[in-house]
Amino acid sequence: MAILACYSGNPAEGEKAVVPIKSFGTPVGDILVRRPYAQMQSLLDATQPKGRRYYWKSEYLSRIEPALCGKAMEHAARICSPQSAVILFQIGGALNGLSDDHSPVDNRGARYVLNIAGSWEGADQDGANVAWAREAWNDMKAFSIGGTYLNFLAEDEGPERVRAALGKGLRRLVEVKAKWDPENVFRTNRNIKPA
């Protein structure tokens, strides 16, 4: 179990806000310190080295509830690889206070992201790890508000999941794409086709 926290505000207030976390039990390691935001953004990069195999699923959540926690623990107990994880990211804040037309981001009711993060070493383990991630996701997506985090989509997820991630913002991005990239040159990530 790992707890990560990021407080983007007055550092003194942030240090007060993390006191309950820092006083909870005896951690194996404590890396909850002041750091620049760019360093925070790259904090977990080393946990995903090039060459490892990955399969992710995600859903936006409005809240964390006991039934979801029970499912998360149940599926975490069945992880096939020591590099895999069931992760809950808290994202509530500015996202929830902006209007739908502020930017092409939807799912403004999201307060958390559930990420089923399958990660393993060898191709011979693909079947078991992908099956674990899909089973966990299928079991927990009932708690979703219907959207998903675009960067956590797997290669086998199609345009319907891009629509779920972008919602009403997709129309606006299609218009931008038509103006700035009508030939669809930038298409290697989750593609948004120009109008």
C-alpha cells in the first residue's frame, strides 16, 4: 500500500494538510516532502520502465465507497505480477469548479480516477495479466460516472472510449483538429479525426 499526495498551494498549509498521513502508522519509506511540481509529475516514472509490458483500464469516479474498496482489495489480492496495482487517484478540485465550456475536458463530476494497472515482464505472462486487468475493470466499472482518463486507455479500446473520456469536449477538439491538423498528421496518440 502506498499513499501519494500533492498539495498545490501555500507550502505551509500543505504541510499541515499532510500531518494525518505522516502520523498514520510506521511507513517503510517516507517520501512525502516539499518538491517542485515538475518533480512530482515524474515521481512514478521509474516504476514504468521501457521494455516492460503494460495493460491499463480506468474509470472516473464521483466518490470512494465501501463496496468499491472491497472490490479493489479483492482484485489486488489476485494480482498476477508484483509490478501491477489497483490505484485510486484523487483529482477533485479545480476540475470540478470550471464550466463545461471552459476547455475540452469533460467529466467535471469526477473526483477520483480508478486505474487498473497491469504491468509484467514477459510475453508468456500476457494472457494472465490482461485477463486480471479486464476482470477487475469489468467488476469495478459499475462505480464509474461513465467517463475515463484518456491517458490510461489501452490499445484495444476504440473511439467509444475516447468519447467517454472527452465527452462534450470531443466536438470542440474535432473543430480544432480540422483547423490545425486537417491532414491528421498527429494521429499516433488517441486519435481525434478532423471534421
